[in-house]
Amino acid sequence: MTENIIGIDLGGTMVKIGIVDPKNGILKKDEIETKIELGFERVVERICQKITEIVDISNVRAVGVGSPGSIDHDKGIIKFSPNFPDWNNVPLKAEIEKHLRLSVFIENDANSAALGEKWFGEGKGKDHIVVLTLGTGIGGGVITHGKLLTGNTGIGAELGHMIVDPHGPICGCGNYGCLEAMASATALIRYANEGRKRFPESKIFELEKQRGVLGAREIFDAYRLKDRLATRIFETFVEAMSVGITSIIHIFNPQVVILGGGMSKSADLFIPKIREKVDMRAIPSFLGTFEIVGSKLGNDAGILGAAAIALENL
Ligand SMILES: [Zn+2]
């Protein structure tokens, strides 16, 4: 019997689809535009069509789907997702099962990132793992004693909304000083824009002009060039991350904290700095009990995480 799994990384703009061998990773992958404007049923139909184009379904054991938002994994429904504003309580699992006649498992994308690390990444062979996905927002996934920690109603481990400074900037969730409001790519870009008047000569804006884009990458690259505004932003980022990760270490006592998401491409730059500050704050008995590392899964993290949801449930 085949062991291969289909992993679906459901994004607001693109859907990534991969055929995954549990031992060797991705065998084949493809992507299509999500086209949410077509409506839930048509979006699912197009995804399933694509799957049958790229793989012989009879050689697949199950399907895993990672989606942003609040997911009821037992019922297989998306309760609410910021990326799909019209999708309230949509039966994603049942709809895919109807088309493919395979077992389908769904989970929140940050939780799926944690499972992806456990099966394929830096969490391999470990039972106590915390993953932070650093991107537009900050997602959290916690594995403790080998199991995903989901909480009472399945929506726990919102580590990005841990308040690290109650006097900090306002967050999309309405609170002040959440980790996400201080250390996500969105936050760093906001800090850069706030500094535009005072630091018009900043290398951040030179890079923005050259590349036609202002993102976390431009800020980190300007920091490497010892730019003053970029250094201020970087220090704020490192401070917020180290406060957040220190609490994570104290609460979960993990073997490893894995930093994933788009910003992890600059992990070599910020992990040593964060580590230094976490070690300064951590209770002595925790020192030396944990690692902080960058994810190595890169652009495949979404597909591998989705496949891992199915593997975890089979
Ligand atoms: Zn928040």
C-alpha cells in the first residue's frame, strides 16, 4: 500500500500542492491561484481538479490541508479565516473528501508548520517543539510530549498575540504590544515608514527605491550595512522577540524553538542576538536546556506541514 500523502497549503492568493513521501519529502509539487472570488465550492473543485492532473489518486493514502484562521479540526471546518472573509463555518474536509474520496485532515497553518518541523525539519526526533512563523503576522505552534497543543476549542497557541509590552503599538487583534505588533514583517515596515521623515537618508529607502519594494528583507539588509534607522528597528525587533521567547521557554520548556516563515531567511542575523538576550533573562535552571534555530524547510514548509497533519492523524 502506498504511503504517499497530498499536502495542500491553502493561501489567500496561491494554493501550493505537493505529493509527499513520508521518508523522502516532496516528490512533486505545483501551485494554482486560489481565486477566492469564485466562491468556496468552486475553489475546492479547482484544487481537486489540479490534484487529479498531477497525481494518480489511487497511489495516495490521505490528504492534509493547512489553512490560516480558526479551524475546527475534529469537524473539518474553517470557522473563520482572515484570508477568506466570506468563508464562515465552511466544511472544507467534507468537500474535498466528496471530490477525491480520500481521508482529509485540516489544521491551522501555524500548527501545521509545527507538525512539518516535527516530521521533516528541525524538530525531527524531538517531542517538545515550539514554532514561530515570522511573516505578515506571527503564528505559533506548540508540540509537547510529541502532541500538538491545541487547547480547549482548538484555537490555542496564539503565540503571536502574547503581549510583550502593554504600552506598545496596537495590534490587529485590538490589544497593545502583542509580539506580532512589534516583530512581524508588518511591524518592521511600519517602524520604517514612521522613520521616513527623521531618517530620509536611511539605506532602507535606498534599497526600497532600487528594488521597488519595502519589506523585512530591505530592513535587515540595511542593518547589515550598519544603517542607523535599520539598527533601531532591529534592536526593537530583537528585544520583543527575546521577551516573547523567554516566556515561551518558561511556559513550555521546549527542546527547540524554531523560527520559520518568510523572515527566517535572515535568521543567521538575528538568532545569535535573540539568544544572547534570552539567556540573560531565562531562569538559571532553564539555561542550556533549549535551542533556538531557523527553519530549513524554506518555501516547502507549507506543503510539508500540510502533509504532516495527515501523517499525524493516520
Ligand atoms: Zn494581537
